[in-house]
Amino acid sequence: MAVLTYDRPARSSPAFSAPAIVAVICAVASFFFGAGLGLLLAIVAIVAGAIGVIMALSPNVRGGIASIISILAGVVGILAAVVKIFI
């Protein structure tokens, strides 16, 4: 009788999602540019952060906390852009 063996696939660690990384980069960059581009980058950070939070619900994807922080930084970036417009 033949004996069959089963090799389990190697378990990979969860990786950061691309939207989470984009959200962090856009949130940080929104503070270093003028009002128009800063506002645009802050909006992109909020949208990408929301997508990152949704994707982080999967056990194979990381970046939920980074996405939430990026959303908050995007809101602050919008406020900073509005202040830059009036000053």
C-alpha cells in the first residue's frame, strides 16, 4: 500500500496593502505642498485610507491602523489647506 504525504504550503505573513501605503504617503505629503495640491493630496489620503481600512478586514492584509491614522491626517491636511488659502 502506498503512503501519501501532504506538504502544507508555507504560511506567509500578512503584507501591507497598497492603498494603506499610498494613504500614508499622501497624508504626509499634503503638509509640505501649497493649498491646492495639499488639499488634493489630503483627499486622496482619505479615500485611499478608507479603501485600506476595508482591505485590512482580511486576515491576509495589514495596514488598518496606518489607514485610520492616514484618514485623520488627511482631515488635518484639509484644515491646513483651508488655512493656507486664507493666509
